[in-house]
Amino acid sequence: MPRHAVLAQFLRFAMVGASGTAVQYAVLWIGVERFGVGAAAASGAGYLLGAVVNYVLNYFFTFGSRQSHLRAAGRYFTLLAVGWCLNTALMWLLVHEAHWYYWVAQVLTTGLGLLFNFAGSRWWAFRPER
């Protein structure tokens, strides 16, 4: 795939990710500000909810996958489980150990997660069968 096609795919992935991120950030804000939930737990819950939105949009819009949902979803949610662990651990480390403001920590964590999730989605989860 030419470099410009990969870039276009990354931009679609980022747009789809923005919808999942909006869900995650809303859950983070509501959890922390309205219900007094810890930032790491609220962020983790939001990550899970956003993941469902992202799967559907990435399957059809970003990657145009033709593989079975059993295979694609299994791989995608395995990838996201690892990403969720990384997200939650990094949020815990930055907010509770390094005492960063939770929004700054979440923005950094989101950027790293975007790169991790795109690479894993492109080269593993939605990779066409040979």
C-alpha cells in the first residue's frame, strides 16, 4: 500500500477514534466530577465504551474488512484489552504517582494509545487473511 494510502487510512482511523475518545472523555469527566470515581477507573470504563463504537466504525469505514466478525472482533478486542491495560496503568502512574492533572495525563495517554491501536489494528486485527 502506498504511503499516502496508509496516511489516509490513519486519518480515517483517527477520525473514528475521535468518536470513541469523546465517549471516553465524557465518562472520565462524569465519573470524576459528578460521581467522585478515581481518574484511572473512570478513564478505563470510558475506554471500554468507546471501544465498541470504534470497532464497528473501523471494521466498515477505516479498514473495509471482509473477514468474519468472530476473527476481527476477537483480535480487535484482544488488542484493545492490552491498550486498556496500558491506558489505565499509565493514568494511574501519571495521576496518582506523578501527581499530574488528570486531563494532561489523559491527553498524553490518548496520543500514545492512538499510535498503538492503529499499528495493531492495521497490521494484526483487521489485516486481511492471506
